[in-house]
Amino acid sequence: MDLMGQLDRMNKDEVLTFVKECQHDCGGFGASIGHDPHLLYTLSAIQILTLYDAVGMVNRDKVIEFVASLQQKDGSFFGDKWGEVDTRFSFCAVACLSLLGRLDAIDVDKAVEYTLSCMNFDGGFGCHPGSESHAGQIYCCVGMLSIVGRLHHIKVDMLGWWLCERQLPSGGLNGRPEKLPDVCYSWWVLASLKIIGRLHWIDKDKLVQFILACQDEETGGFADRPGDMVDPFHTLFGVAGLSLLGNDKIKDINAVFCMPEDVIRRTGVDIQLL
């Protein structure tokens, strides 16, 4: 909503009250009230609070403690107490602490070391060392390296080529070879290309056509592909992709945090772009 300049149409008090009630005593946030805390939802909560400039209404120190407690000896992060490891969680941890101004709470060097161990021969990144390259994981790893200023480790042209090969004849993007196009990759792929300075390597006009074909004329929402059911997930990434493609009706978006650029500037967070 903020990207479209319509955030005031949301009930701010209700949104913030809901987010606050999702925080647990450990400091982490669940997806909803009563749900287990997890890094994914903790980042979402901090993003929402940052959007409203309201981080102070929750226990900030406990959030930092929760995130830091999930880092492992090899630099990776558990998503929650159950021990799943994924490069998504490395991004969530670093992004969250960056927004809170407390990257010093974790071992950044070890976090970078683990992320780089997930880099593949094709320049991409997977969930774990040796896992298949995937556009979603690439966004997380490239975004994480952008936040901590370590993009020099990336094989830029090789990764850029892999990402550009995700564009199909329809104009849409997929997340890995031999898969169907999906609007959500208008974010994962484009944001990664933006961060490494290779956004001009794809056919922007064809991608815009694909994204707009996925919008439902009655509800206004976006689906994964033309004719499918719309949902908030694909609507966000459709709008975010259009912002990266230069749509002048949408605010500029930050390619790392998937938040309006003016909000990130307000926080003073500095990221690296190539």
C-alpha cells in the first residue's frame, strides 16, 4: 500500500496492535497471534514497524537477542528452535538486525563465510552448500551480502547471465530452469539483477506485459500467472517488480529490503549496490 501511496487507507493502530501481540517473550514474532516465533515472521514484523516508524513499541532488545541466539558455529542460522537451516534465514537475520542498527550482535564474518559456501559453479546460490541454484535463494544471499558490503565475492557476470536466462518467451521469469513463469520472480530475479547492476540485461517491456497480464481486472490483485487466483503475495511482488521496472505510478522500491526507498533512507541503513 505504501508503494502506491495508499498506506493511510490501512488502520495503523489495528496493524500495530496485531504485530505487537505476535511477539513472544523470547523476542521473536509468530505469523499470527499464538503461532510459534520464527525468523521469517520476525523480519516481517520489523519491516512493518519500520514502515510506521514504530519499532519502539515492541521489545527491541529481546528481538536482537532472539535473532542472535539462532546463529550457529558455522555462521548459518536456524529459522527457529527446531533447527532448520536455510540461506533465507541468513538474510532474515541480517536484514532484521540491520534495520535495528545492531549487526554487531552477530558474527558477520562467519555469516558471510556460510553464505559463500552455498555459492554454486553457475554463480547462483542454494539453500545449503551443494543445493541447486534458485532465484529466491539468490536474492536472499545477494541481499545479505549487499547489506554487509561483501558483494565483491560474487561472480557478477556469471550470476547475471543465469538470472537473465530465467526470462521465458512469455516475458515472465521463472525461478530455475525448466519451470513455469511466476510473477513472484519479477521480484526475486529483478531485485538480484538490480543489486548487481545488471537489470538492463532482460527485456523489460516483455516482462511488464507479463506482469500486467497477471492482474485481475475486477479485484486489482495479481496472480502467479494470467488467469489464476490472485493473492497478496503475488500482488506485492507484481507491484514491486513494476517499481523496479520504472513505473512512475509506484514509489521507488529498495531492492534489498522490498520496502519503499524513502523509508530505508529514513532509517539510515546503508547498502552496497554494484
